[in-house]
Amino acid sequence: MDLHSGLPYFLIRNGLPYLYPALSADHRCDVLVIGGGITGALCAHACTSAGARVAVIDQRAIATGSTAASTALLQYEIDTPLHELSGIVGMEAAVDSYRLCAEAVQQLIRLATSLGVQVRARESLQYASRRSHVERLRAEYELRTRHGFAVDFLEAATVKTLFGFSKPAALLCRPAAEIDPYAFTHALFQDIIARKGHVFERTAMKGFTREGNAFVIQTPDGFIIRAEHLVMATGYESQALLPEPVMTLNSTYAVASERMERDTFWHQDCFIWETDRPYLYLRTTPDGRIIIGGLDEPFRDPARRDRLLERKAEQLAVHFGKLFPDLPFRVEYAWCGTFGSTQDGLPYIDRDEHTGAWFVLGMGGNGITFSQVGANIVRDAVMGQPSTAAELFGFQRSSIR
């Protein structure tokens, strides 16, 4: 299935910076990662850095699936607010989930910097879409402050002064960062290769069996890969390998503006998103563009998703104009994609008891942050040091299963 369509900005900007071979012989490794997007790259890099022999395969060209369509807002905030999540999974688990995400954002900033990838620390502004949402923002502020998160509550006058638009209240949160997810993924894989790991594109998994504690993976071309650990990092396509569905699918839309000759667009060029669901979100790019995304709706099929792209792009531009009428926003790139979401807003990062494989399924609006959390959990498991964090994101918590 096509995971996206249109002209994803980061794919257009970078093109195909590296070529990776297809698998052409049998292979043996400690860890085999299925999926050559940002999730697979982070998992493979974490295991490689820990000393494991790692291989990665992807049926597509590397990073041209969902990663190419990601807008890559690195945030610790989960789509489900902390005060709501605590009522679903318990206060301790909710706070731990938020803290792991905050740590993951800082880890991603350090990792990207070490690889020479441009990453820009930001703050994240979430405004109240309606006056009736102010009290829930205030409750969120008080709870996060109580647990040590860096967050400010902005009254309407302060929002107006700093950003120029009128909203009844907002939260200003740290840490956050923006990055080019496509370039970051390639940088991770190039470092893996430099450390003697292997990355194969246009190489699909036909199926796999178990021989004792080892996995035996077959490809359509008749090659065999033997691995001690198997990691599935194929997003919602992983559902075909699970006994029951664990996510719902949504279509999402994004546009990137033409370049503008400005040093900044608004207060510290922070991320902007809202309390409405589905929510709109904005970020800037290093070359002077603005990306706005959202207008999500339930996924039915790729054809319907794609037919809506032109109309959704126009609507996104209109929404931007309502916030910033003095900024000349003209759409240059528009694209759409499909993503998975869960009932509680948390990812699934767990070893499936039926297949024995690890699944790292980053969900919702901060999938890259979740993927870094998942990479840490998988690395620890591979090195024989199971993480208690895995208990937060296990399949057993789902009411779907």
C-alpha cells in the first residue's frame, strides 16, 4: 500500500542521497530489523552502538515510506494530555510515559548533533482552541508542574503579545526540537554501515520461522537471514503479523510554504498546536518555510485519501491565514499520509508472545519520540537487560486485544 502521496517536502529537498543494495546472499546477524524508516533506523542504531551485529531490510527504498511524509515535530507531549492519561493508565504510568518521552527528545537532539544532522531546539505552544478548553489546560499545567515538567501557563494577553493572534490561553512547554526526518534516517544508516552493520533496501520478508531461539527469515528471492532477535519496525503494516488489530488508521495532510525571507516568523519559531481534535500544528524549516499539518480523518483507502489532498491543502492555507494574516503563505508542496493511533495515545513496544518478535510501533503525533523510547527498550532487551519501561507500552494493556 502507498503510505503517502503528493510531494513530501523533505523527500523533495533531499532526493536520494544514498543507494543501498538489495540482499543478494544468505546473511547472519544478531538483530534483524524489518523496516528502513526512522523507527527501524533508531532501533538498529541503538543495537549497533551497544555492540550487536545488525542488519536492516526494507521492501521499499530506504526512508521513502511514512518517514518521508513525517513533519518531525519532536515533542514529549503525548496526544493524550497527562491529566487524561492518568485516568486511563494510572498516575505513575502516565508520568513515567511523559518523562521517558522528555528524555527521548533530549537523546534525539544529542544523537542528531553527533551525526552532523541539523536539529533545532524549540519550545512547544499548545493553545486553547475554545474558551471551554481553558480549564483543562490549567489542569494540565498544574499536574505537569507538580511532577517537574518545564511548562508555562500563558493568559490570553500574553499569547496575543508573543504571537499576535487571539486565543484564550496556552501552554508553553520544553523540551522540543525540529529536524529533517529523512536526512536523519539516512545519517543513522550511514553510521550503522560505518560500524559494520548492513542495510538492504528493496528486500522484503516473505515469512519467518523459529529454529530453537533463532529466527529464520525468508525473502521472495530465496535468500535466508538468520538472527537471534527480530524487530518489526514497519508501522501499521505490522498489523498483518499480529493476531488482533492494535491501532486505528487515520489520513493526515500537510503543506509547506514557499520560502520567505525572514529570520523568524513568530515567538522563537516554536511549534504551535491546539487543543481541538483533530488538531492543527505548525513548524518552521531552516530554509525559511512554514509547514502546517492536520485535518486528519479516518482512513478508508489510499484513493479517497489522495482525492482529498487538493481541498485539504487549500483548507490548511486558510487556517494559517486566520492565525497569521500578515504572513504571505503560498503553498509550494502538499502531501498526505496514513498513520496509526491508539485509544490511550501511547505506542506499542513489546515482544509478541505469539511470534517472539519485538514490535516497535510509534503512534500518533510524536511517533519519532516514541521510536527513540522503543529503541532504548529493544537495545536493553538485546543486551540482556530488560527495561521496566517496556511494561508501560505492552500489548496486554490494550482493550482491543
